[in-house]
Amino acid sequence: MPVSVRLLSKFARLGASSRLRMLQYLPTLDRFGITVDHHPLLSDAYVKALYEGKSYASRVLAGGHYVKRIHELLRTNPGDLDWVEGEFLPFLPRSLEKAFMRGSRPFIAEYDDALFHRYDISSSAVVRSMLGNKIDAVMRDAACVIAGNRYLAERAQSVGAARVEVIPTVVNADRYKPVVHKERERLVIGWIGSPVTQHYLYALHGALREVCARHGAFLRLIGARPEVAERLPGVPLECVPWTEQDEVALLSGMDVGIMPLLDGPWERGKCGYKLVQYMACGLPVLASPIGVNSDLVKPDVNGFLPVSSDDWIETLSLLLSSVEVRQRLGMAGRARVEAELCVQVQAPRLAEVMHGVAGR
């Protein structure tokens, strides 16, 4: 039976969470008899302003988008279910969300990070008081919670969610081709992210400077702002703007992919997407052993989990010194992607959830 879904994502295509957790599935869901009517909360213009540091412009844009979202919630919709990213109206209480919602259509709540920590550990006492339990309430009201990792799933289960499914953040395997590692004059240590996450690199300053000097390597940063170089003096690097069209080619020009993290509640909720991208390209990966990283990376199988600066120097040096090790670990990572970390494997699971929630 066909299923009609109203998709209430947070972002349009430039927002990574919406693009990866939701939008990349749409062509495949159609094959399972699922039609999707997409209504993003925030536009691509908002995301551009945010990443360019134009906070005032982003706030102005957000105001208009909230009015549009409220209008959409008030509209009578004949669809079978809603698929919402995290919450319907960020920074507004759950009681207000419910007041704006028409009918009793079931909804799926989608989480790819620890959104609840935006409220329950906020530095603002007002936010903690008014919104600290909001996401817990959304999870309880949902017909199903889809979580990107175990940390998020355990939160949903602990607050009484009716159904919880873990679906990792994945790639479309057809977009990525594994590289063949070769000896070359200058090796590339790579990272992909955004201006919001580039600060995780700063703790590796000493290790990156040492390794690049020792091996004649350089650091490629996709999506970071150029001023990141000021925080990494002595590290040869290039900052490349992120575009959806160019990201795979840029990743394929790397030899090693890295994902440093701090150990905190927010970080434990991350879904490790950059690691999946590296692995899809056949790159060995190095990641801090935080949260889902420890599930995605198996030491000396597809990468390593360095802790100290000396660990990072040792494991980076091992990978940069041996094309054979890079090839072996890289191909193991690619095999993991093809087995479980791709749209081709996870789309049928997502479709089953939607048919189940819709009662079809």
C-alpha cells in the first residue's frame, strides 16, 4: 500500500543533517511506495549566513521561516504520517508545538545528534527550566524514534519512547569509489567538516605539525574557514570550500582521514559521518575513541583510535609510512560501508518503519 509522508526537516539541502538523514533517501523511498512532501524549516540562505558568521542575518531569516513552519503545522494535511527532524519548532516548548498541530497523525522523530543536550545542559537556567525535558516529550509522543547511534537510542528508550530504531548515518555507496593507494611525493591527511566543528582540530596541533614535518605531508581541510590556519601554525594546510558536487573528488585525493573529538555529552551523540565518508573512499581512518567512533573504527582493521598526542603521531606515522597498511585498512573500511553503512542497505529498513507507523 502507498504511504504519504510530510517531511518536516530542519534544513534544506545545505544542512548536512537533513541532507544525510532524510533527503538522500527520497529517491529510494519512492521505490517502496512512499511519497514525500518536503517542508524544511530553515533555508539554504540561512545555512550560508550561519557558516559565514553572519549571525544577525541568520536570525532575521529564521524568524520568517518559523512563521512558515507554524502555518504548515496549522494546515490540514491528508498525509499518513509526519517525519520530523528532532522537533517541530526549535526553542519553543512542546506544549506550543502541540497547540499548532492539526489532527492526530502519527510522527517519526529523527535524531542524528544529542539535541536534548542543547536544552538540558544549557548554560541558561531559563532554557533548562522551560525546555530541559522538551526532547524527551517529543520522543515519548512519537510513534517511532529513529536514532543515529546507541547513545541517542538509549536516551529515547529511557524516557519511554514507544518504538526506537537505530539507523546509522550513511552514504550512497554508488557515489563513492575506493581509491587505490600509491606511493607519492606528498601525502595528504584529510578532514571534512564545517566552521562549527573545526575547533576539534586544535588539540592535534602539535601532532599534526610533527607528522607533517617528518613525512612531508600536508593537511587538507574541507569546509573549514581559512582562519583555521592561525590556530595551527607550522602545519602545512589547504582549506577547500565544501560543495556537494566536489566533496567526493576531494576526499578521494586524501591518503588518511581523521576525526578528532573532545569527550563530552554533545560529542557522544555524534554519528561519525565523516568516518563513513572516508571509509567509503577506501581511506584508513583515525578517530578519537568517543561515542560511535569506537563502533565504527576497529583498531588495525580499518583504522586506529588514538588517545594521546603521542598516539596520534605513532598511528599517523604508521599509515603514512606504508602504502600496504593504508590499502589493507582502507579496503576493510570500504567493505564495512557496503555491508551496512550505505543507503542501499538502510533504505529498506527505513521504508519498513514508515509502512509500520502508517499501518500499511
